[in-house]
Amino acid sequence: MLPKRAILAAAAVSVAAFFPAASSALADTTLNIVPHGEVAPGVPWASTPGILPADTQAKMYDRITPLFRNLPADVLTPSTDGNGYYKSAALLPENDPSFKSSQTVSGTSPTAGAVSATIKRDAYGVPHIYSSTDAGATFGAGYVVATDQGLLLTQARYNGIVGLIDLPGVQAIDLILGLYNFKPNPSLVKQVTDLQTKNIEAAGAQGRQLLNDIDTYLAGMNAQREATSPTTAPYTRTDIYALNAVKSQFLGEGGGNETAQALFLNQLQKKFGSKNGAKMFADLQGRNDPEAAVTTTKRFSWGGTVRTGDAPGEVGLTAGTFKNTFIRLPGARASSASARAASVGSTGLRHEASNILIVSGSKSATGKPLFVGGPQIGYNYPGLTMEMQLSSPSFNVEGVTSAPFPGYMLIGHGANYAWTLTSADGDIIDTYAETLCGGSKTKYSYKGKCKSMEKVDAGTITKGSSSVKAAFLRTVHGPVIGYAKNAKTGKLVALSQKRSSYGRETVDQLFNQDLTYGRVHSASDFIKAAAKTPQTFNSFYASDTQSAFYTAGALPKRASGVNPELPVDGRGSYEWRGELKSSQHPQVVNPSSGYIVNWNNKPAAGWPASDSRFGSEGGIQRVNMLNGELRRYPKATLLQVLASANAAATEDVRETQFWPTLKKMLAKGKSPSAQATAIVKVLDDWYTAGGSRVDSNLDGKIDNPGAIILDTAWKKIATAGLCDKLGSAACASLSALQPIASAPPGGQYSGWHQYMWKDFRTELGQSVKGKYSTKYCGDGSVSTCSKELWSALASAGKSLSSSQGTTDPTKWTEKTTMVNYTPLPLFNMQYTNKPTGIHQVMAFGQ
């Protein structure tokens, strides 16, 4: 436990620097780190005396990783020179002596008239924006964003439009990071712009405030543009809408993988029969595994129990008949398109690595909420987020924002509360099977009429000297992603996708508007604000007295009995019936357990996984590592909560969660060699030591030899676990839906360890909730299963003996897993699986 004098010293430092506020409950500790930092290439203030180098925060972020769970007290001491671990996130007064520069900007807001703001930067380059009016602060935020995120704006303002139209097979974030350029069709731009504005206006007074703020924010952006790059096209509302679509696609959507699942179901049914195939599909899908880790044990239901194979409106697809209509990016190889067709989703890969740990009540050493967490948005430089403070009559917040936010804070804190988000991946995208008519592939039946699909000329995507036309077909439900044969009729159907948040991407800002304008004064206020976003996020809140979370999103109410994980009949009888009420969304305030922990896992008991989380919400998940670390401390201090996050960030989920069960299955057989026995001893010792992949002495090698053993043996272990039963073809299809390995640096969100954990325990006769319909490993034979697992370890031993030059498993080594930033390099750091957009460390009311 942190010594009392250290707690008092840290509190004194933070309170002394804290911006005075009306509330008497000030935060004792306000720390954060933004790994990519604020100093982007080309920013004019980078050479200001006293501004630290661009990679300063990345090095601070990396410095804590090797410490595992053994953190010294000075980790909580704010670093002013970049030589520590975290920096102060305190709300600073305008006359704070630590500022390195000052700039006054002014202009005209279309709605507020003359405005001005003072921008001061600290040693890390973070802008602190002060104004006597809210409009002035909003103008200043626009000026700062155009200054600090100019490269992102250049690369994203047009590419983001593909997110507004759901271009089949293309993600806006891929265009941005891949340095592509999208030139949109002007008529389409007007169409999507008008739709966004219409939906914002439908929000009433708050919507009008949002549009006013967007226009004032744009005035600030354009003032900076005119001063530095007057030939650049003026920023418009369309740019803000497009940037919000990037965020929505990247982090705020879920579902859309029904086609891939239908093809896999058909493959299983062909091999094992209709009923057994459907049961095995349900096993592997894990829609509502009763053993899955949840953020709250309070039950919430959405859609109820559904059937697989014969649900109302379900349209089966014949395996091997799907042909996608994805846009192939310039320079992409034909094999690349084929690889994407294997997963046949059009929604792309989403990041699943944000986490949060809130400890309060009887589990907190102070009795008050302790808050550690943030979003994981990859290692990007320049960063997708940027830090700032906003101070005006209504604004008193600090944290990270980004170009889509019109002077609003994305994630951060006020005077006595903090908030953050994790992606919820709620199922807001459905695939409809359109019945073709009129002997055409572009005509379909809807509500008794034969309709023509809309032909959309979206524009052109270029990279270098290569370009492609971005054109697609659209039905009443949405873009057509491909064609396949109906498994029952043998006739071709078109597959289109409907997204509930379509046209409302920017409405998401109403949530952040409430937070930025200081309208949130309680957990109840926070939940009401979070409920306004159609994007699918888990939102988390902590103050000096309350902790809370809420799962947001425009969650569709489907026709009775419809299975949302498979394509549904698009002829009009199975349309959505509105959206789920906010009171029916997963949520909790001040849980009796004292814990609110989430790592993109199932939010609540009874809550179904979306089809884009096929097989990912099993009984053992990476969030168990956070829970396990926290429970080491009966009454956790803030330092211990941070230690829990840091330790779990380097642990291997296969070792910490699955190894005990794997070991028991091995015990049912006989080791084939002395070396295989020694390998098991190494893995067992690694488990006892914490299962970490850390390189604590920074010698370039992972400390424990168990890491290279498990990495080398894993594919054969997983194949032995499932493929005897499934067969090689079905195993290959399953691996496209649910990757075999989740080894670092892949995020460890999913993997076949979840399947094997339940199957092995069933075969071993242990107590299992939600048993599978069949036994998989060894085709149901414990002895065969054990023998094959031993063989996998022995094979790994033979391979490593050759490559490592020694037969002693304790001498085997693996290079430290390193990660770097893209698209521009910044700092090559040791692997750690923790937030990168911002990592906040907060304690309130101590």
C-alpha cells in the first residue's frame, strides 16, 4: 500500500496546481499520458524553448511497462520534464507560471459575432484555451485543432466521406492510414451533408447548439487555415460530418458479419446434418455464454432467445457461392481481395483494446472511486487524438479530443469527475437477403413490388498513379455487399446491409456537448447524456461519490424471433420495430461489488454478443486478467489499480487463464519425452510467476522462456483442440471468423483458448455452465486429446531445440515484442496492451 505521507504529498502537488472551482470536492490525483504526444510534424510551435521532444510521452509510456505490477510510489508523481511515468492533467489557471508560450487568436463566429481566445502551451505542447465566452473557447479549439492536427485533417476530410456512405469493403480509417485519397462525387456530398444536418436539427435546441458550435469551430479552423495555408479549400460542415463518420466506423459500430456466419453454418450442416450442424454453430458462436465475464451481473436482455437454422425470416446461404462486390483499393493484389472474401464482412476490423478499471466503496482504500483507463486506438503518429484544456464560463474540462469534435471534449475530466469510453460493438448492422426479380441482379422484391437498385457513383479512390472508381448498388436497406445462393431454393440473392446509426454519426456529439458544457453533475446526468449517442460505446464515469457505466447505441428492436446473427429476408416482413429504450441498456451506478471493469467484454449478464464478436465472448477473456490483478488487493490504492492495469497489459491470456485446464488435460496422458516434461514445468513456472511477456531487464528478450514455447506450440495445440471433430475445411473457415491465436501484439481479445477451456473441462467431467452440444478435442476422447496435445508440445520442443541451439527449455529465448507507430515512426517500444489514445489515472474526494 502507498505510504500515507506519499499519498499526502501527491495530493498536495495536484491540489496546489489545480484550477480553482466552485466545487469543494477536488481531485486529489489527476494524471494522464497521451503516448503519441502533441508535437506532430510541422507544427509551428515545436521549436518553442521549453517544449519537450515529440517522443517524450511515448518514452514515458514505455518506461512503466517493464515494472509489471511492482510500481514505485513515484509513479504517481507528475513529471514536468518527461523523465517520469505520467504527467499532470490538472486544470491550470491562465496565469500559471509553467506555460512556455502564449498566443491570442480572434475572429468572427457566424452566430456569436466577434470572438477571441488565449492559447497557452505547457512543456508537453498541450494547449490550454481560455476565453471570456464559450464561443471564444470553441473558436480557439478550432484554431488549435487546425494547427495541431493539420496532417490528419488533410488526409481524413475527404476519405472520411466513405464512412458516411458505407462504401462496401472499405473503411475510412484504412484510407487515412494507408495514405489513399478519395475524391467524392459532389452530388453525393450534398446528399450526405443534408442528411446529417437534418438529423442534428431533429434534436431540437441541443441540435441547434451543436450546429452553432460547429460553425464557430469551423471559423477557428478557417482562421488558422487562412493564416498558414490560404490556398487550401475552406473547411465546411461536411468535413466535420465526415470526420465523425471515421470515428463511428472505427470504434462506434458493431455487427455486419451475418454473411460469413451463414456460410459457415451451411458448411457445418452439410458435414454434420442440419440439426447437429446448427448446434455446433451455436457452440462456436457463443452468443450468450453463461460463463462469460461481465461488467455488471445485473441482467439485461435484448432480442431474447433465438433459433439457429430455422429462425423466422432466416435466409441460409450455400457455402462457396458468395461473391463480394467490395471496392478493391488501388494497388491491392487479387489475392488480397480473395483473402478479404474469406471473411466476407464489409465492416472491416475494429479495434477492441480499450479498458477501464474503477474501484470504489468497500474495495477502495479511500472508500472513494479510483479511476484508471482509456481508449486503445492503435499506435498512430501523428495521433488520432490530441490533448487540450478548455476554460470559459461553461467549459472547465481537460483531456483528449479530436478533429470531429467541435470544441467538445472526447474523453477527460472536469473539476471533480472523469469519464472514458470503450467500444461496445453492439449489433447495429444487419444483413438482408434481397430476393431478385425480373430476371436481373439489380432488381429486387420489396413489399410486393419489384424495385430497381440505386446505382451510386461515389467518386474515385487514388494512391500514387493508380485509381479506381468507387461505385456500388444500394437497396432500401443499404449498400449491396455481394451475392450468394439461397441454401433452400438454390436461387441467387443479393446481400445488403442496414446500419441504425446511418446519417446520425454527428448526433453522437450531443453526449460530448453535455460533458463539455458542464451539464453533468451526477451519474444519472451522465447516463442521460450517454444515451443520446447512436454509436455503440460503453461509457464510464467516476466522481468523488459515484461510479457508473452505460452501454449506448441505436440498438434495433427486431421482429419477434429473428436471429440477428444471420441474414434475414429482405422482402419487407422483417423490418426493425424501433429502438431499445435507454432504461433497457446495460447500466449500473455504484455497484455493490465495488468494481466496474471492462476490456471490451460483455457488458451485462444476459446481453447477447453481436455477430462481429463471433466466439469472442467465452468464459475466459483478457478482462479476467484485470479482474485477477485487482483482486490481489482487498482494499486497493490508486497505485495498486494502476499496477493491475500495467501487469495485465503484458500478461498472456492463454497462459494466465487457460494453462491450468490445459495442464489437467495433459495429465490424462503420458509425456512422450523428458524434454516434453520439462516444457510443462517451464509453462507451469511461468503461470506461477504471472504469465507476463515483459522484458524487465531490457535486454531485448522476454524474461520467461514459456512465451516462446507457447507461441511455437499454439497452432498445433489449437488444431488438436478443435479440428479432429470439425475437419480441416471447417477449421479453416472457423479461423477466418475467429482467429486461432490471440498472441501479442494482436490484442488478445479472442482466440481458440476460449473454445478449448469449455470443451476440455466438459471432457474432464468438471462443472461447466453452457456445455457444448458435442465434444471436440480428440473427437471426444480424453486419451486422444491428451496425446495430441503432448505431441504439439513435443513438436515445438524439437523445433526450438534446432533453432535455439540447445535442448534445455529453460534456456530458450524470444525477442521482446516491439511496436512502433504508423504511418510515421515515433518510438519503438516494448509491447504493452493498454490504452494509447489517452491513459487517465484519477482519484477523487480523498
